[in-house]
Amino acid sequence: MMKRRNLLKLGGGSLALAGLGLAASRPAAAAADFVWSRAAAEALVGQPFWLNHPELGAVGLTLEAVSGTPAATAPAAAGATRSEQFSLLFVGPRGQQAGQGSYELDHERIGRFTLLLVPAAPRPGASVYRSDFNLLA
């Protein structure tokens, strides 16, 4: 569970950087050498992300779960394309519901990146979003 002090530090730092126009750039995100995969996403479960919404401002989200089918373990036929399918489930505050759309998100290690977020089944006191991946390997 995140302490209030840490949340305020993250929020204050993000707002300060956004106000100065110094937020993490796309090259900084690329420099982090992060490549999406189910295993990489599972390593991020429980970590905070910031959704940069044009009207709501910075909205704190937590990656709650990664779900989907594991990558096929059988050897692929010659020339066959393999894919990895999984979904990310983010949870945020109830009062700041964003609609379906592509949004920039910030993460301490990954940097800034864009994801398509879709509102998922609502919960009492929380907004839930899903992002689906279908990666070709």
C-alpha cells in the first residue's frame, strides 16, 4: 500500500515537471529499453502509473493485474507467426473516470508511453481500465 507521503511526492514531482515542460520525453522512454511482454507487464503489477488526461489532469493508476493466455509452448511451424495476448487491468480513483481513448501514461522506470485504455466493469470506489495487447513474436 502506498503511503500518503509517497503519493504526494510523486504527484508534486509530476506536476512540477509538467508545469516546466520537462516531463519524461519519448526518447527517454525509448532509452529505458523497455519492451512490452506478458512477463515484463507482470513485473509491474502493484506499481503506480500516471494517466495524463487532457481535462482531468494527472490521474494516479495502479496496475492491478495481468491476464490472458500464456504464450504457446509448442514449437512454431517454420514460417508461422507466434503471438502473445494479454490484458492489463488498471485501477484508479472513482471520481476521475476517463472515457475510452489513447492516453499518455508515465511510469518511473518505463517513462512516458501511449496506451489505449477501455473502461472496464465498475467497482465501488474505483475506476477500472483495461488495455489489451496482441504482440507478434
